[in-house]
Amino acid sequence: MDKDRAEICKIISDMLDNPDKYGIYPTSTAYTRLEYYIEGGRAEAIGWMHAYACAALDNGDDPRLVEVPKILAQAKDDLA
């Protein structure tokens, strides 16, 4: 997804633009920011899937019967 690439590029660019006085890049900070970004993405995906399943049940559908590629396509559209 474009927003993921943009955020990853921002984190890496910030790291590469800010070496300390010895020329060492702040990799620990970059790794932490990447971990938080991934954690946030996972939480968003889990929340989306929960809402998707609840909506399907509310509509009388069984979310267990929906093919995963269809769910993934819908998630990409909704979360983009």
C-alpha cells in the first residue's frame, strides 16, 4: 500500500538524515518507529476484520464462507 511505503520511507529517511556526531545512524529509534507502525497496522487490521465480521452477521451473512481474497481486496479498499 502506498501509505505504508511512504511511512517506511519517512522513517528510514529521518534515520539517514540524522546521524550522531560520530556518524552513527539512530537505528534503534528507526526500529522502534517501524515496530510501532507495524503494531498500529495490525491493530487497525484486527479492528477492521472484527467490524467486517459483525457487519456480515448483522446482514445475515456468514463471514466464514467468504473467500479470503475477497476479504483482502475489501480491506485494501477500505484501509487505503
